Amino acid sequence: MQNKSFKSMQCPVARSLDRVGEWWSILILRDALRGVTRFDEFQKNLGIATATLTRRLDNLVKAGLLERRAYQERPQRFEYVLTACGEDFRAVIWSMIAWSNRHFAPEGPSLVIVDKQSGAWADPVLVDRNTGNPLAKPQYDVAAGPAASETLRLRYPFRSEASGTALIERPAPNQEQ
Amino acid sequence: MQNKSFKSMQCPVARSLDRVGEWWSILILRDALRGVTRFDEFQKNLGIATATLTRRLDNLVKAGLLERRAYQERPQRFEYVLTACGEDFRAVIWSMIAWSNRHFAPEGPSLVIVDKQSGAWADPVLVDRNTGNPLAKPQYDVAAGPAASETLRLRYPFRSEASGTALIERPAPNQEQ
């Protein structure tokens, strides 16, 4: 199951998981996002076997989240630098930190997101960039987009990009049978 | 590696992964967030083996993200309903959808987040609830919080909750050696 590929799935969550859906991959990204680039440093932080780390780094390079670059010629040494796509994963990691702090940190947060100038703690919330509204139910929901397969259109109410029609409410899934 | 527990780790990302750090768990949550509650429905959507689904659902119940409730007495049948903690994971899944749409959907998005009233697509961005500022570098960064261990304080610049002092810049990790 761990080696099953979700690449063929159309769902964006499955596509994300295909790239980063392993504990180690997400922890590697977490460290890359705080500036770690070198194999030894990843290994020291994660306490991960050499072969496992090599495989995970290679997968993240293939998935387009990290770029492998030579930083020294003799002997040749490589570092792993975040691509724009990898850098952009920061919002997912930070969402995860915020969620974890709310629910699994009874002793107080061990990591916080701060404004580096003022030192003030940020309170992360996902909003719509266009309106500033927090993205929460019931106002917002996931809908099938224009590239949705038939299966996804059955699971999510479809809405084409062009039309301005309101969403068609589908029956709750547990009413189907 | 898949069975290794990150529970003892203090990092909030590791703690999240301890609860949801398996592909199936995140896909189960994705479906729960669109209203799926019943075993058969999860199984039909995911094409997952019965034993695997049972184990993943049990783990999510133990982790406090789902609650198992009887919805029928004879024969007794159960459904799996999101707890407040599980419901709150929506922001992480939606962040993942937005990231995936930006980078892995060349044919256009198959899922979008929409305002259900107007049908307008949302453009999800993580901001600070207090200021409305987008949470991005270089203005914002992760810092060690008050409950941080010695290890985390070495890895992240520490800032106590009370003091108003600016962050102490640490050397970039790859300069350490």
C-alpha cells in the first residue's frame, strides 16, 4: 500500500499525496523549509537510514519539489534545494502546525509562526484571497472543477467555470444506498 | 517505517503525521469532510481492502478525528463522524487542494473551493487572522514556542511568549559544519 501510486487519480489531494504522502517526505520538506539542504544535516535531524533518506530525497527531486545541485567539485557533493513548488508547500506545513497546535499541544505550542519584525505570533487561517473571507463551511465547499472526471462530478457538485449558476446540491452520501 | 510512531516527537508536524500520516488516512478524511460516514461508502470510493479500512478508521477514532456511532440497532451498524478536531483538519486538506491545483493540474483543476452562494471560486491563501497579512517568508517564519524542547530551540530561533524582543537569527543550517 505504501508503494501504491495515486498519480493516476485525478483528485488533487491524491496527487499531493503521491508526491509527499509519506511521513519522511513531509518531515524532509519541513526541514528543507527551515533551510536544511545537505544530506548529512537531514540525516542528523531525522535519524533516518541512509538508504531511506536517499530514496525519499530522490522521490522529492523526481516529484519536482527539490532540486539536486552540486555545491562542491572535489569530491563532488550535492545539496537539495527547494523548487518553487516545494517552497509553495510551506502553506500546507504551516496549516498542519496550526492544526496540531490547536489540538495536540496541551502544554502550549512548541513551534509557532511569528512576524519576524514584531515577534508577534500569527494565528493562521485559510481565507479567500479575493474577499478575505475565512474558507469554512457552510459558506464554502469543495466542488468539481472543469477538468473533473465523471466520477468526481458524481461525488462533488459540479460547477463550470463560466456559468454563474448556483451549486446543485447532491444528496448526502450516506443516503445513497 | 510506516509503523514508527512520531507521538514522542514534539514537533507539531510530526504530531500531525502521527495521526494522519498515511495516504489512506488522509483520503478517508477527505471523504469524511464531504459527508461520507459509512464503511461501505468509504470502501466503495477508495477501493481499499476491508482489513486496511477497518484499521485506518480505528486509528482515526483513537487519534480523536472520527467518532464511531451506532446508527442502527438490529443488526447493529456504525457510522464514522468527524469530531471537531477532524472537522478542523479541513484547512489542511483545502491547503493541499490549492497547492496541488497550482502545480499538478495542467489540464485545469478537477476540484475547486467555491462560495456556495455565488458559485465564485475561492483563491485560498493562509493569512494571520489578526492582521490579514499573508503568511509568507520573509515576513513570517517558524519559531520555537514556549513548550519547545532544547533540540527544537537549537533548530528554530526561540522567542518566549512574554518578551517583545526580536528573533535571534541563527546561522543557516548548512553553515553549521
